[in-house]
Amino acid sequence: MRYAILSDIHANLEALEAVLGEIEHLGVDRVFCLGDVVGYNADPNACVRLLMEKGIPSLMGNHDAAACGLEEPDAFNPVARAAVLWTRGALHEECRRFLRNQPLRIELPGGICMVHGSLLHRDHYLMARSDVMMNLDRMGAADPPIRLLFFGHTHVQAAFDDAALPCGPPPAELVLERARRYLVNPGSVGQPRDGNPSAAFLVYDDEIDTVRFARCSYDLRSCADKILSAGLPERLAARLYSGC
Ligand code: ZN
């Protein structure tokens, strides 16, 4: 089975459509989203509808929770807060309902688990070695144990092995060892923050046990123009071009 894993779409319809087109071309069996479908960019309803139409399960992200009114964006920075409040006003009822009903975790057979931030907390940024180690402890203690954890939230593609050391990317294709545990981040579809403006995602093949990190160019100008026309903060358009 081949899985495409997306995360942090953030209402970027152009990037989502480009990634879904690429995924169709690659011929994957199932698609999952690790959350933050909305926030920052200007197409929240169209992005949620596309996930609904395609039957793509998604997790609850911090922007999703604030946009659908389950939480207040008290911990958000001013730009993120302005965008999430704009999104709250723009969301249609059916889209709000979809976001409200997203789970915090998806588990698949074979010890695969998906979360938005980390196993410690939905909003936890999993980057530092100490954080990876704490998550590895949780993975080992889970019943059944988690062998492969997919996480998002940082908007940066990453992979760590069970020594809590980075093991990708690069290479673009990571061959997993059966007896080891891994934590893998597909990066962000709608607002990459690693200096590369292309939309990021990954494909996991559970038969040959490989993770393939992928990038996909999209009509960035169209998305940026919509941000400006919607009256969202200019910084949100500028950061799409710089990819950080
Ligand atoms: Zn995000």
C-alpha cells in the first residue's frame, strides 16, 4: 500500500490542487492530512471541500481548532491571529463542521501513527533532539508500540531514527529498517518554511518500507494575490515567495 501524507495545507488551494495532481500521477492508494487545513491563506472553504470530496481524513491542527471556534487563538502571534479570525468569519457551516470533527490522532495497522504536532501535545514543535527522545519513549510505551510516527506542525520536512538523529531529507528516498522506529514530517503543502517555496509532501510505501520526500511547484502568485485581495496580512503573501 502506498500512502501520501500531507500536512499544513493552510488554505492554499493552488498548492493543494498541484499536490493532489502529482499524487494522482504517482498512483497512491490512500491520502492523509496531518492537520491545519486552514489559516494563513485565503481559500479555507475550497480546501476543506476538496478534502471532503476526495474522502481524505485529516487531523485537528491548532489553526483548525481556532478557526472553527473550538478554541481562542490566545497563543497565536498577531499575524496568525488576524488570519485565523478572518478564516473564522469566512468559513461555511459545512466546512466548520468538518474541521470540528477532525480527530487528534490516526492509527493504522503495523504501528503507524499520525499526529499534528507530537505525541506529547497537538501544538508541540517536534524539532529538538530532547523532544524526539521523549516521543520515542511514548512510541515504545504505546500499545501496540508505534514504529512509524508521522507528524507536521513545523512546516519543515524531517526524519529522525530511534537514536533521535536526523536521517532525512536528503536523501529524497529514505529506506526504513524493519527493526527500527522513525519519526517523519512531510513538511507543509501551503506554507513551507525551509527556504524552498515549493509545496511539500511525502509518499510512504509499506511494502518496500520507504519514505519518499516530494516537492511540487504551484501557482504561487495566484495564491499570494488572493491573500492581498482578501485583506489578509501582506507578510503572508511575501513568505510564500521566500518559503520561510
Ligand atoms: Zn501549520
